Amino acid sequence: MTVHRLEIEARSGVDDAPAHEIARRLETWLQQSPRVVRTRKVVWLDFDLSEREAARVLAALVDPVAEVGVLGMLPDEIDMPAGAAPLWIVTVGFLPGVTDAVATNVKRAAEDALGRTLPGSAYTATLHRIWGLSETQVRHAADELLHNRLIHRLHVARSPRRLDLEVPRGGTDRAPGVQRIPLCRASDTELTRISKDGMLALSLAEMRAISTHFSTLGREPTDAELECLAQTWSEHCKHKIFASPIRYVDEHGAASVIERGLFQTYIRGATEAVAERRRVDQVDPIDADFLVSVFHDNAGVVRFTERDHLVYKVETHNSPSALDPYGGAMTGIVGVNRDSYGTGLGADLLTNVWGYCMGDPRYVGRLPAGLMHPRRIRDGVHAGVVDGGNHSGIPYSRGFELFDDRYLGKPLVYCGTVAVMPVEVAGFATHVKRPAVGDKIVMVGGRIGKDGIHGATFSSVELGDDSPAQAVQIGDPITQRMMFDMLAEARDRGLYTSMTDNGAGGLSSSVGEMAEATGGARIDLAAAPVKYPGLAPWEILISEAQERMTLGVPAHCLDALLALAARREVEATVLGEFTDTGRFEVLYGDERVCDLDLTFLHAGVPLPVLSARWKPPSCSDDEAWIDSLRDPGPELLALLERPNLTSGEQRARSYDHEVKGLSVIKPFVGRRNDVPSTATVMRVRHRRNEGVVLAEGVHPFYSDIDTHAMAQAAVDEAVRRVLCAGARLDRLSALDNFCWPDPVVSSQNPDGEHKLAQLVRCCRGLDEACRAYGVPLISGKDSMKNDADLDGVRISIPPTLLISAMGQTPDVRRTLSLEPRSVGDTIFLLGSTANELGGSELARSHDARGACVPRTDVERCMVRYRAFEAIRDAGQVRSAHVVGRGGLAVSLAHMALASERSLWIQLDSGELSDAALLFSESTGRIVFTCAAADRDTCQRAFTAPGVAEIGTVGGRGARGGERLQVQRRERLLIDVDLPQLRQAFSGGLRGL
Amino acid sequence: MDSKTIRGTFGDLSPVLTREVRVLVITGYGLNCEAETATAFALLGVRVDQVHLADLLERGRRALDGYHMVAFIGGFSFGDHVASGRVLANRLRGRLGDALAAFVDCGGLGLGMCNGFQVMVKLGLLPALERARGRPLAAQTVSLVHNDRFGYYDAWVRLRIDPASPCVFTRGIAFLELPCRHAEGKLVFDPSVVEEVAKAHLVPLQYVGTEGKPTQIWPDNPNGSGGAAAGLCDRSGRVFGLMPHPEAYLYPENHPRWIEQRDEARLPAVGQGLHLFANGVRAVLAS
């Protein structure tokens, strides 16, 4: 095959903006100062074209106004700086088989230009011309910034160079075959070795169960069967830690057993209790339960209007993001898009959320070999979710970043999506899948490759020196978007009856799960479209290659579905059909590669009794750090500058906030749009006024003292936030996302019992809070192995529970922001402040832990929230904000910054220290404003001491001078002006 | 926003008239602003067809017959991977170029937003200085390239309208605020057209700072576009593209300061973006 190479770059005089960005990072990250950096696009056309045809393709790709391009190589000397300097040519392309979405569209463009379909592939790379660095510097830059060896091909050369026509064709000529794995007579040592070497993440007990099963059958399992069991039984898919019985020993040595496991007892337990309460209280009309579909589908579904339900799911994508931040995070967002989309018969994607817990990007300590610097992880994660979300046409609503060096080993990457599900489509309830025996199994979307093999099992173990490169995938949002557009048409025409996404475990999971509904499935992998030849059947079965959904299609709809897919340039392939044989049968042509009993596949995993032992951390009374505090004013400014509290606006503006045209209260608010909103509000459909209200709570640093308090603080803050903005208390729902350090005790993990006890206490706190607030947990996810063992160092995350609240408002025009609105308005503080600086941002800023963590009296809080809801709905509340991380002073700073008004605050609160009064993170508190005329009504709505009047809103001076002033009786605690506040607030991570 | 509000604001646009107006919204391949764009026209009582490009191309030479306006919407067509709008523009030029040229010759209106604007300039629909009636689409003479500050940026912008511009979409509007969000929005001109574009007032709107003056300063000018140009029209004023998103400001509550505007009794009855669409409909009705 003839290969053609094209090089394209910005015309002289047109800015090379990507190169400036690279130069900036070389400077700020690596302290390198190259003379000039220029970038160039490289394209290889592996289509066997004639020269004339290649020239036509080139003309189709090059912008005649802004670019120049040639077949072959552009001269290296273009724009060479004066004076001799070494010129390095650094070319970064992709390894064979790695998704190259640009190349996919180059091929489309080439086919359009030539008017025919082309065999073969295109490949792309970025070429950097760098003047003025040494070879060592260039190689350092390549490793630390320009390429990632897990996905990229790197070529470093001096100019002049030779024409490079080598392309990374994927695949092999190897004939695909099926191996049998000798398990039946294997010793325990051998079983353990087979699991480890095969990246199966199966425990010895599980390997024994499989061995016994096949011994009974009198045959050895195939590689595909063992892989399929490993995926289905993985912690990632089976949630064994949440399903297993737990023996819990409390701090007094008293033991109890949680027989039904954490999920059934606490998560499902809380939700069922909330549902039962609603029935008893007759909150919902008959046949219109608020909870439409929970626990059994890809995402939770709740009732919204007579026309639409709401769907919500938040996922984590931690392990892949540690290896390839860009690709890992992008597959996080496009993957959760598929989850929400693939709920019921399909829902329309509405808005995304994200949240990242990472190492401090300013980290200067030593990093274990094999870990990326947190600033690089941060950049890549943002870029991946930005591209994934923006290219899909989905705005973001919520985002947060939290930094702690315990996230250096594995970053936490939360990605979520709200979707709107029409109550009915094509005459059927949309939330119900209706698979039937005989329905054809159709895979739609992208092709299968080796990418993402072992993703599910890999995420179920700690990150180690032997972590597989194949676990990394890169998303292609446009391929997915085209698939969704096609599926939406198919859904509305009723062309399929069931659907699920191909995520973790690939076809083995998607078809394996769907098979449960009818009692069996049979597929032929030889029919599956692959990216390149040479994939073994087991690889096809478990590949997590992206952008694929699996459909159940009634035979009479098949032709229409395939025709529609073809018209929309979406690949759709019949792989088999649903059966009722009780078996999951997989063929490769004539060969039987997998024949598993469904009961064994789904219910055969042995669940051991796990051991938890609670030992409260020694609660030191040493609060010496409090004596070393500066005046509250400087402390406040220092807090606002900390990465966990700084504005974050500039990063967030890389995300689309506005597409769909439905936003009402945006992610950032205020006169300068730089203050993170308490909660966001969005219309759900055009020409309607109902809205969805979103917020979150996440307090991992409280886990250092008690995870029970941590969980309650997270639920409380999420609820309080959506309440402030205008959500109905009787229409709240929430998602639970657990990220934990390994809670199963072993020789490598000696404190596993303690971590499991932390998990038990977290679940109990969560359960109690959800019952008290009437908040059902409609979906969730757990990621239980967030440890890294590299270079002899073990880094484990602090136990982290993210609670994502979804509220509803009947009229977005009645919603509220945190911004005080009028001079003379009265400022109230709802809820009481206690000396609870444990785990607070103030304590952390002084390298202290603190003693008392915020405790939440959930029953009392709920009484206050109901009263607040009443005055809010009566129109008396004019703005509302939570007190959260950083305490009251930080909330007041947000209000002053947003409104650019002075706030005159007068506090008079008993025995508390100034530090506790201003910076304690006691939960349950809301700062709200009302018109002076409504002051008494607002005061009377709450029973003392639940609410206190703390000040008044000032005006805006003609020449500035607005300030935040906090007095305590006669003493002036804080007196800072807006420019000081803003400088601190926007300065935290500037330039990084 | 009910129909009473719409009628109150656009009193001249009687539903009896507007329902005769037909607008084509082209969708598919990674375009993604179809819902809000279609809603803008639907609010005005116009008949909107959302047609997937594949279906449109199957209609052949008569694909655009019966339409008064074609909307090129925002999104990431084919991922904008090769360069923004290029692959879609090539496909349109190759398969629908003659129909588009004839459509414009017959007085058809064209409106492009963000990716749609990028597609229009790469198609040669804008500014189309040298094109004569009956000729194929013009060669590309301007482009939209990476923002000076590399990467996607989302923020609202202030826009001043050039009252001397022939653009029919901006008539009667002096000042606009719109959401703006893109990575490739910097207008660059082939040297041969710069002068004529200015002379003919083909830049109907410019990014302005707080004082209302055109600016090159980020973020008021989010991409560094020369002459603070935020959009471009052809000589007829009936073909118009812009980087900001009027379709994302249909409701008063889209504006970041809507609560303050309401407190100060200056909340508009409808989102300001809707006025651009209404002007387009007026131009259809006037011809």
C-alpha cells in the first residue's frame, strides 16, 4: 500500500496558538525557555492513493487562508529565529490501536474529496519544532508534557530529517483461537498465579469456586469463560464489598454482624424507608410514585412533570485517569453519558457535572516513579472532560476541585449526567426495558479493539508497577453523538425494546446482564466489527472499546433499525439473540468459546464475611495551632487563596455552560461571574418553566476524624445547597459515590479492618441523614481500591463520599442566587455554630487536624429547613447561601464578592472563640437576606436560637470602597475591602 | 415565556404571516444546537424543519426548495477535528454547493452561529465579495482560527451593532449581550478582502468593552478577532454568521444578571437573542 504523508501548519503571520500554550507550560512547569516553538499537523493517508488523489485530499484538509500544507514535508526552517540554534523535531503520534478520532474524520474528508469509500486508515500526529533547547531538555519536555508512553509514539530527531512514512497499523496476522485454562486440578498457588498473571483480580476463594464448578462439569474453562467470570465478578461490576456480610467490632470491642451487607442494609434500606414514608404520608398521587426506577438500571429515575422523568448518574473513572488523564477522564464523561442515555429505553442528555480530587498542582515533593505530576493529571483530566462534554453538546452545571496529597496516587475523577426521559415513547413507558426471547442482539456504535481490555478488573486492584497499558481508552464523542442521534430516532419509532451500554466488561457484561431478563443469550463474535485483525475471541468479548451500545431488537424491526443506522453512518451489527436456555452462549463462527450457566455467572460468586474494627482516632485536645492564628482578616484572605477555596472560574470556563440554552442560575454567579454558585438551576425543556436544581456535598477531610460525620456533612450540604436555590424539599433525590482506600484486610493492607469500619460508619451516617431528610438514594457507584503501590511507596486516598443532590422547582423564575440584592436588606444566619474546627480548611491551612469534626443533628436541621422553605416560597427570602468549607467568613466573602456590596456584620455568639465563630464548618447553616420589612416575619419563622440576625447589606459606592466588615460586640474582627478579597480569591492557582 | 409575551414584543409578526415562513435547520454529525435554534423560530410562529444532513442530501438539487432561510447551527461537526467546520463545509460544497448558490441568488436567507459561521466562511458563503449571480459558491477568503488564548472559552460578551451594515438580522438593534463559547473564533482575512469588508460594513457586530468601544482585550474580545469582529455578512445583508450564540438567549432568565435586571425593572420580556431571529423573519416577510 502506498502511504502519503501530509504536513500542515499555520501560515506565516497567523498565530500558532497551540504552540504558545506549549511554550507557556514549558516555562511554568519545567522552567524551560525555548527560543521558538511551532506546531504542525502530520497526516498519513494509508489508502493506496495516486499522487493526484493525495493532492486532492490535501486540498480538502488545508485552510487556504490560514494554513499551508504539502504532500511530504514542509521545510523545517520556516520561521527559524535569527542566529543558529539547534532545531529539534518532536513528533507525537499514537501507538497502534489507540483511538485517533482526528484520523477517523480525515478519512471521512478524504472519502468526500474523492467520492468513493477507501480501504485502510488515516493516522495523525503533532509535530513540534523546538529551537533553543538541549537534547536532555527536549527529552524531558517530551516525557513530562508532550507525550504519554502508554498511548503515544514518540519520535525525536534533529533537523534535517528523513521522510517518515511508517504508520501504526493495528492488529496481527495471528489466527484467533480459544485456549482452555487448566483449573480443575490446579493447586491454590497455581490458582492465585493464574488470577494475577491474567489480570483477573479474582480472589483465591473465587478461583476455587470456578475450579469446582468446572470440575463438576467435567471440563476446563475456556479463556473466554474465565475472563467473562472475572469481569462479571469484579469488584467494579459486582460490588462485593457492599454485598458481603460484615462483622463489625466497635470501639468497646462489642461485635455485631451486618448480615445483608452495606448496600441492602443502609443504601437500599434508606431509600425503601423514604419510599415507604411517602406512601404512608400519601405524598404522591396513586400510580405516580416519585421513585420511578431505582437500583436496577444504569441510572436512577424520578418523576418530574406529567411529560418527563429525570435521570441521574455519577460515575468515577479514577484508575484510567491516573494512567492517561486525558483519555481516562474523557471516557469517564462519555461513559456516564451512555449510562444515563441507556436507562430504560433511552433518555435525552441534559447536563453534566464533574468533580476532581487530586494532588496539589503546586506539589514540589518527590513523586514515586510511575506517577505523573498532579498538575499534569489536572490539566489532562480537565481537557478530557472539556472535550468529552463540549463535543457532545452537553453543558456542565456543577464542578469542584479538591486537593490533598493523598490523592497523588490515584486522582478521583467524578463525572455525572442528568438526562430527561419522556414518560412514554411509541406507546410504552420509557423507563421499562422489555427484552423478549428471540429479540436480536444488535451492537451499535464504534468498533472493537484491544483498548480497554481489563478495565473492570484493573480498577478493582491497586495501581501498581505492572498496571496494563491496554486498560487505557480514549473516547470519541462525535462517534457517540452520531450514535445517540440515531438511537433517539430509533427509540421514538419503537425500533428496539431493550438497551444497555457497553462499559466495564464490554459485551460480556452488557449481554450477560441483559440475558438475565429473558433467561439466556447466544452471540457469535465472528460477526462483531473489529478495528483491526488478530483479536482473540476473549478479547472481543471483554474489550471496553468506547461508544458502543447493545440493543434488543424484535425481529420485525430489525431491517428498519439497520437501515436507519446505515443512513446515519452508524455501524450496527447483529451479534445473536436472546434465548431462554438459562445459558450465556458465545460462539466464534463454529467454535464454542463460552457456555456459562447464567445462575453461576450472576450468583455464583462466593461472598466472604468481611471484618471491620472501629478504633476512633486519638482525639487530641492539642489545639495549640489556634493560639498561633493571625487576625481573622489575614486568615480569611489566606483561606480564599487556598486551592480548595479559590475561585476556579478560569478553569471552568473551558467547559460549555450554555449549550441547549436552558441555563438559569449558572455555575458561577455575581457581578463578575467568578463566585461558584450555591446550586445551579436549569430549565429542563424549552418553553417550560420547571427546572432542575443541582448541588453536591463532599467532605473527605472529616474522615480523618469520623466518617459518620463526614457522610452526614456531605448529605446535609448537598440538600442545603439545593434548598437555598429553590428546590422543593419533597422532591429531592441524591446519588452516593464512594471512593475508598482498600477496606479488605490483607498482608499488603494491614489496616483494612479500620478502613472497612470507616465504611460501615459512613453508611450508617448516610442512612440516618437520608431518612431524616426524606432523600432517596436513586443511584450510586463505589470505587474501593484507591491505593497506589509504586516504587515501594503506598499512597491511599482519604475515604471520600460524594453526595450529588438533584432538586426540582416548579418555576425557575422563582429561584435564588447567593448574591445579596439590595441596600438595607437584613442578613440572617440560620443554624447554630459550634466549636467544630476538626478537618476544617482553617485547621488544614495550619497543618493541623483539629479535634471536633462538624456533627449534624439531622432531625433538628430538617425542622429548620421546612421553616426556611416556607418563607422562601412565600417570597421573603431574597438571597441564600450555605456555610460550608472555610466557614461563615468565607460565605460572607462570597456574598460580598458576588454583589460587590458592603456587608456590615455584627456577631454576638456566646462563648465561642473568634476562630470558631468565623471559620468553624458546623453544618446545617444558611446565610440569607430579606427586605427590612420582612425581618420580623423571617425571624418568627424559626424557633430561637435557630436563627440570628447578623447584619445588613450595604450599597455600592460610586468610587468603590465596598468592604466586608465583621464586628463582635465592640471589636472589629474583619475589615477588608473588595479588591483585597478578589485578589486572594482569584489568585490561588493563577497561571497553573 | 408564553405566546402573549411574544406577540407583545413582536407585534408586527402576526402568526398569520409567520406561519408561512419556512426555515431549514440542518442537523447531524456532531452539530448540537438544533433544539434551541428550532425553538427560537418556533417561538416566532415560523415553520421549522430540522433535517439530518444525510436526508437533506438525498433530496438532491431541490433540497432547499420551499425554504426562506437556512440555519447553520452550532456544535462540533465531525468533531471539528481537521479544522472547525471544514469537513462539513467540504461535504456541503460538494453535494449541495449549487443549490446553496441558487438559494442565495433567489434571496434566501442564511444564518450561521458558531460552528455554523465557521462552516459558512469555509463554504465561501461569507463574505462572498467577488461572487456574481449565477456563479458557483465563492472561494474561501476569510477563516476562523484558534483563539489567541488557546482553548475553548465560555463567557458572555457585549456586542455593538454597526448601524451602517447591510445586515438584515441586526437592524434596529444597537447593543446586544450574548453567550459566546468556542475555541476557534478569531476571524482572519485574506489581505485582498480586508479593505472591502470594512468599506461595505460587512462586520455587523463587534466585541466591545464596558465603555461600549470595540476592543482587542481579552476576555471582552474572547478570541483576538481583528477589528473586534464577532460576525460577518455578505453584501446583500441576507447571509450572516456570528460566533456568539443568540439561540442561547431566548429567555430573560438566560442572562447572568437576570435577578438584578428584574430588581431594577429592566428585565426584558424576551431574551435579546430572539430579536436577531425576529429580524430574519421580518426580512423574509418583507421580500
